[in-house]
Amino acid sequence: MTASLAPSRTTAFTARPDELAALTAAVAETAERYDRSGEFPADGLAAVHRAGVFAAVIDERFGGGSVGPLDRLRTVQAIGQGDPSVALIFANTLATHVAQSGRGGLPEHLYSRIIAETAVRPVSINTARAEPELGAPARGGLPATTVRRTADGWVLSGRKAYVTASTGLDYHLVWAKTDDPEPRVGHVVVAGDDAGIRIIPTWDHLGLRASSTHDVVYDEVAVPADHFLEIPFQGTYRDPSSQASALSLTHAAIYIGVARAAQEFFTRFAHERVPAGLGRPIATTERIQSVAGEIEAQLVQAEELLYGVTARAVTGDEAAIARTPLAKVLIVRAAISAVETAVAALGNPALSRHNPLERHLRDVLSARVHPPQEDAALLAVGRRVLAV
């Protein structure tokens, strides 16, 4: 398959430290505005696109960049430090590009079209799996969403919950079952502007308010015959990709970014805050210095787990692959603890909407909902340890 990518900037994005810092700053410019409005973060995604990031994560075989697994995580972390809603939308899109470079799946002509569109705008892609009745598919069960055969292809009907980027989503990969006596399951690819797609504005959450994670109804959506991508199914949804273990930590990288943003505010506040009774910045006190040390300790732990486990997992290290669910749990715990430590130390100012730390606290708590969720990960690990 061949496709060319028109450059979105004069030099290719390579995830250098200076590029990552500039990316964080550009995305952060609109984060508070979108958090307050709850609107789709179009400006933040446009900033990511201008930096050349969407093009860079497409495989070189398809005309993209050469950003590898660790640099992809660093990029997601940098975007998350600026605006985690933007980072989540990008991370979901990234997962599709990584899957395509591995096992493939999307029809060649469709992926060529996605590449061409990505050259000129930030194309978003996401899988729609959860359902109001079923819940998360990793917990087991068949989807109620159904795709039935027609003379020209398929017709998709059903309702999905928690579809991130819904109001601005370019391509939906909808988990559905066929109407055969023995149903097959797979992803049905539909374009965001296809007839029969309706957004139900259900997303009004504590954190990631701009992620547009609404419910979506698919009402007799007609799709071409090759847009049903069958996947193996044995009672629960499992990503068949050989890189799925590494991708499971991508969402965790978002929240390390959030915690780094919280640390940045904490540091700035500590230098600027001069209580009348103290007469000098609180950053000069041992109490605040100890807190700063604790925050950094949590973040070092999180980053060492993220990048260390991933570096081993992508080489095929079976022990590292088996540890990725537990690594995700520990990274999330550390990121949340880092932000909560900063909030506890600063008191009332930390909870004021005039300061970004309040937003970072709300956002970092969203880390717990991404799979594998803590109870499922600990159960699987516990069973393996106990050999039961």
C-alpha cells in the first residue's frame, strides 16, 4: 500500500524535548476554556496537527514519520500535560494507526483516504464498544448493536455509550454482532458524517469535560461490504493486536502528563506565595520542599514504570507483557497521589477554579476508568500468583 503525506510543517515531528515542550504549551492555551464550555476541543487538536504529530505516528510504510513506541508515549504525556481531553482523543486515534501498522484491519482504500485527510487536518478515530446495558465489553457479553447484511453491504443499528470525541469524530469503529444464527463479532467502520448517526449529549463528568464522550445512536447506518472487520471473540472483548499490551499503557501516559502539569503549578505557586507572617516564599520552607520531593518521587515511579515496562514489552518480553495491567494500576495510583499531595499541601487555593490545580485534580481522577480497571487487573494478577 502506498500513500503520500503532505508535510504539515517544514520539519518532521520527532518528539525532541523542545518539540514536546512547545506541544504542551500550545495545547494548554485552550484547555481551561474547553474545560469550562465542555465543547469538542477543536483548537487543541488543531495545535497537535500543526506540530506534525498526527502525521508522525503513521507508519513509515504508509508515508508517515518514524516516531517509535517510547516517543509515542512521551508525545501522549506531553499532550496530556497541556489538555488531557485532547490527549485522549489523540491516543485513541494513535491506537488505530499502531494497529494498522501491525495486524492491519482497515481496508486499503479506506486507510489511504484517512492518510490523505490526515495530511490536511486532525483526523480522529475511535472504537465504540461500551453500551448502556452491557457496560464495558472487557467484562464479557455480546454487544446489542447489530449489523445485518444487505444486497450492497451492511446496515448498522444500536446505541453505544462513552464514545470519546463523538461530536467531532471522523471515523467510528463500532463493535457489533451480525444477525446470523451464530453471531460473528467485529468492528464496523462508519464515517462521522454518515446518515443515521445521532449524538446523545450524556457526558457531564467531573473530569475530561472536553472529551465529548457522549452516547451515540446508529440508526440504520448503511456501510460498504468491506467495512465489517471481524475479530476473534471468546466471551469477552480482547484486542488481538500483538502490540495491545504496550498500547494498554498509552492512556496511563495521559495522566502522568496531568500530574506533571499539577507539579508545575505547585512549583510556581510555591515560589510566588509569600505569606505576611513568613516574609519569604513558601518554597524556602522545609515543609514545602518535602512535599515537592514526595510529588517528584511519585512521578519518577510512574515514569519509570511506564517507559521501563513498555521498552521491554515491545521487544516481546513475556514478563513485561504480563505486568502491563499491574503497571497501569501502579502508574495511575502514583499520578493521582502526586496531584492529591499538591492539593493537600496548598489548601484552599488548590481547590479554587481560579487556579488550574483544581482542574488537574478532576482530570487525574478519570485515570481509574480506563481498562484494565484496578479490580480486574488485581484479580487477574492475584489468580496468577495463587495459581488458581
